[in-house]
Amino acid sequence: MNQAHPAPFSVAIQGEAGAFSHEAGVNLFGPDLDLVPTRTFDDLFSAVVSGEADRGIVPVENTLAGSVPGNLQRVLESGLHVVGETRVRIRLLLLVEPGRQLSDVRRAASHPVALQQCFQFFREHPEIEPVPVYDTAGSVRDLMIGSAGYDAAIGSALAAEKYGAQALFHEIEDDHLNFTRFFAISREAERGPGKFSKTSLAFVVPHEPGSLHRALAVFSERGIDLTKLESSPIRGRPWEYRFFADLRADSAGVVEDSLAELADLGAECHVLGSYREWPPDA
Amino acid sequence: MNQAHPAPFSVAIQGEAGAFSHEAGVNLFGPDLDLVPTRTFDDLFSAVVSGEADRGIVPVENTLAGSVPGNLQRVLESGLHVVGETRVRIRLLLLVEPGRQLSDVRRAASHPVALQQCFQFFREHPEIEPVPVYDTAGSVRDLMIGSAGYDAAIGSALAAEKYGAQALFHEIEDDHLNFTRFFAISREAERGPGKFSKTSLAFVVPHEPGSLHRALAVFSERGIDLTKLESSPIRGRPWEYRFFADLRADSAGVVEDSLAELADLGAECHVLGSYREWPPDA
């Protein structure tokens, strides 16, 4: 599953070992990565900016919950570069200490969002109480340490493996079309061999009628596919918006041309990074 | 400040009397409205759908925090109509029981988002501990009941008036360009006199390159101003997006023409409502 990046890298994630961000890091950099867990997204960005970690793994959107608030803005403000992407299917397992059975389970802990995504499971098992905790992988770790006030945790297969927990059920999430997309970020833009098919950018168009339409024409006329467009408020400019866009194009030249034309239209434009699409056919 | 709607209406909000949603309701329907407080956004929509309330007030975006997750989707799924909008400046006051002074304050409670927006205030007053609670207006009410474990609350001027609290400071929020935009929703589309300058809609374009650009051309070519465009994931269709758009146009006919052309382009399109812009010059 690895891309061209040789391990070991030190890779910062938000959360504990076994988090879905960790799985994303393994997808991109292989299982031998040197993990740097951080508490908050701001801590994660600081770890990469300061050089404490070589790369960071940042969740940017989920197919059920939408955009992860603030993370694209953090990429823009940090000055870091997007050097890769990956998509992880969010599979949630009901995990217990080895030897325990379903009839032993009275309280199951996880992050509130994970609990909410297992609504049907809790409906079918009214004897099990959902217990909200800070972190999905952390709930598995604390279960196995034995000091937690619950007898099951809901987390990833990687967390189960990491902490030696046993799965009673494998896919208890309500909706299996549940994926999270992650960016890999770095202090340096990617310069590896091969073609970069995707470019992520942020742009602000002049505050006048038709300006977004004219900006999108720049891409459309060149056959560049806009795979994502999302708006975000601009602090200090109420009711004006910055757009974050992902472009798919075969040639770097055509992207550069489009950005030059965008600037001619009066748009403020920042490239967050160009990278290989992963998985390539998604 | 009232629009054409005669009070009293029964108006559902999420939260307690004195919430910013209550202030938005007063802007739109006058001070004599019959308030229906609800616990969650889902409860608020249910209250309007069931007829328990005549109208609902729904926050949809904030100029610092961005879109309020899920609320446009709730409007779409509920089948309710947007019949008005208003914008409220988020002014946060430090409130105490009458007669108390700043030197009496050790613990100040509010919703976590409100506490976070007063970061500078807490930095300048390290002797005051921020206490996160469920609801901004509720923190003021509980302070005045006297049973709360804190001696100040951070809330709105309306909450202060409602519960008889006294303001020690009036604008302790870090950023004064902090506004929230609210929709008024109703079971019936608005049919009052006068022109409706704004229309909110949801649309999905065919999943092919250039389709969003072609959709926006439909508005741009008619001189319709797109004041807001936001994307939202579509459940069951990973990496496809629904767009929520706000249009400003002088004539209903030109909007109808554009929607007909959008349908011809293969877009799925739902009008959430047409309404007067408020305040008109914002």
C-alpha cells in the first residue's frame, strides 16, 4: 500500500497509536513509521512546523460528517505543504479483553462521534451503555490497562492489534460507506519522481457578482476536474468566503497556467500542495 | 426591527429564553413572540413540523466558526420552508447578580464556544476560571436561580434582561466582527406582500468534470448574485457533494428560469425558500 516514501519517517498524528490517523500514516509511509502522538490539531501542526516530526497526518473530510472544522485553514496558515492523501474506511469493532464474551459487556466506551455512528448496535443491545470518552484509540488502550470504568471499547482493527484487545464484532458502524480522507503534510513541497495528479489550493475571489463562476471557468476551460470545492468564512470580512479546492489534472503546466489566469482575475490564490492521488482510482 | 410578520407567533428555538436565537426571533417577529424552547436542533425541527410551534429560528452560519453543522441539511430533509433571515451580532457580557463586583468573581460559566471566544478576557483575568456548561442563556438563568456552582455567567444582553442579571462588562468577545445568520422556518412558504430578494436552494450536479461551472453559469448569465455557496457530503455517495446556495435576484421570474435551466443540465434541485433580505443592506 505504500507510496514512494521510504520509512522510517517520524509522523505526527492527533490522538493515540491505533487512531484512524495512524492507519492513514501506515497507508502512506508503511508500518515502520515512528509515531508522534499529539493531543490537539494545533499541537500536531506545531510538531511538524518545529521539526519534531517529519510529516503530519491530518483528517480533512469524512463522507458522513463532512469537512473537519479548521483543518484546511490550519494547513493554509501553517505554511506547510500537502504532499499526499489517503482515504481510510472507518470500520468500528467492539473490543474486549481476551476471553471476555458479549454477556460480560455492560459499558462500551469510545469517542462520542464513534458512539453515534453505532446507533443501531446500541439499539439492538439495550443492555450495553455507551460511555463517551476523549479518544477512540485511547478508549481501547485504557480498557486493556484495566483501570477504565468500562468493559468494552469501540475502535479500529489497528487499535485492537496495538493493545491486544479481542474483537467481538467487526463492523458495528451503521453505515459502511464511511470514509475519512487524510492529507500528509510536510515542511517541504513534494519533489519525488512521477506525476502529481492532484493539487489542493485556497482562493478568494473578488466580492462581486459572477466572480466564482469566472474563477471556475479557468479550470473548466482547461479540462481540469474540480473534485472538491468548499467554502470557509474569512475572519474580519463578514459574509465573505475563502474557497478550498482540489483539482485533478494530468499536467503541472496546465495547473500553473490556470493559477496565473486566476491571479489576473483578481483572485488571491495559495497552493497547498501537489501530490499523487491515493488510491489512484478513487 | 420587525418584518411584515404580525406577532404573536409561537416560535421554537434551540436553547433557553435569552439565547441568541431568541434575539433573532425578536428581530424577525417582535418582542411579543410566544417562545418554545427546545433542547436540540432535531427537537426544534420536530416542534415546527408537528405544529407545536408556528415558526422556528435556525442558526445556519457564523462569521468566525463557519457553517452550523447539519442545519441546512435539516431544513432540506424536514420539508419546511425558509421564510426569513436575520443576522445577530454576538455580543458577550460578563453577568453577575446585582450588587456583585468584579472582585467577587472566581468562576464564570458559559457554553464552551462562548468561553473560547473570550480568550483575551480570561488571559487578562487569570483569577477567573472558565466553567463550561451546556447553554449560554441557561448559564445566566442558573446563575440567577442561585444554585449554580459559579458566580458569573457569560451571555447576551437579552439573557441579562430576561433573568435580571447585571453586566460588569459589555463586549468581552475577542472579535467584534462576530455575527450569526439565522433562518426563520415554517410549514408554509412565505406569501406575504412585497418582493423576496433572496432564495436559498440545494442542488446536486452530475458527477462529471465542469458540471459545477456550468451550473453557476446559469445564475451568472442572468445577473443573479450568488451570495453563499457551501458543499456538504451526500450520504451513500462517497466523494460526491450537495451544494447549498443563496441567490440574490430582483425578480422571482429570473430565479424560476434559472432553476428550469439547472434541471435541464441534469441537476437535482430543491428550493428551501424565498424571502426578504434582512437587514436589507447587509
